[in-house]
Amino acid sequence: MNSVKNSPMYIFAKMMMNSLYGRFGLNPALPSHKFVNKSDLLELIKKDLYKLEEVLDIDNYSLLSIAKNKSSDIGNIAIALFVTSYSRIIMSKFKNSKDFNLFYSDTDSIIIDKQLPDDLVDSKILGLMKLESKYTFFSSIGSKTWIGVDSDNNITCKLKGFKHKISYLEFLSLLNFNSSLTLNQENGLEALKIVIY
């Protein structure tokens, strides 16, 4: 079934594909945390609802570190390992191909110097690649940090840790030895500083 991009069904299906396997790989022994009013703490202890590992008092509240009940955790490291290993096998076919030059790759994407054969590309078939853009200029300075310019001069810029767009010239300034760029985040978050050595 095909869903409209960014519709609830599309987002749900994408989350199931990209996030579900990771849940199987989580450490089941990690505690959870909960804020409660100090006045409610004694009642919670009496009811013995939680297995408390630690209680930290903060003003009128208490931060509870609650041990997880391992028997109720759902986890299977084999599933998480299989999915990520299988992904690496698929991507290695592109990384080791002599049919094109590879400029960049990520978990599920590649940037190469020619078009892939038709039997490897179809945006509607799960497991095949999807052609998203053709770039006339491309540069990368690291994982999840790159810029591409298409034939219509549209700029696509990925900058790990920063969700806003930066200009073409700002990105190019990072290609210089010992360069740095400070970018301001919103909502009171610290500025992102990128330093290239």
C-alpha cells in the first residue's frame, strides 16, 4: 500500500522500518526516571509500585530512578544485529562497485558519479534505491555533513546537529584547513560550532 508522503500512515510505516529494530537492541537493564511531588513519594513507597534504585530531592519534587523489571522487557539483540548487518551487506555492494565512483554513503544512501541501472532503482519498491537528486556539484566534510547543488542551482545541505539551512559560501568556508563556523540554534539551544583541522 502506498501512502501520501508525510501522512500519518507514511510516518508510521517509516518509523516501523527505521526505528523498530533499534528497540530490540536497547539495553534492558537501564532504569527509567520519573518526577513526583515530594508529598506523593511516601505513598508510592508504601504501595511498593516501583523498585527504586535512587531518589534525588529537588525542591518540592523527587526524581526517582526506577529499576526495570527485566521479565517485562522486550528485546532481542539478534534482530537488531541482523537488520544492521544486512543493511551493511546491501550497501557494501555499492561501496565496492567498479561501475561508478562513490563520493559519499550513509546507512541507506549513496552519492555516485553516474546513474544506477534501472533494475536497482524504483521509489515504490521496498529495498530498491530511489533517485532523489542529480547534483552538478557535491562536497562532503564528514558523516552527515555535505552539500549538493543541482542543475537548477537548488542547494541541498545536510549538517549533522543543525536543522536550519546554511548558505553555500558558509559551507564552502569549511573546506579550508583549520577553518571553523559557528551557527546559532533556536529555542535557547547552544550554538553549534564546527571546526575542521
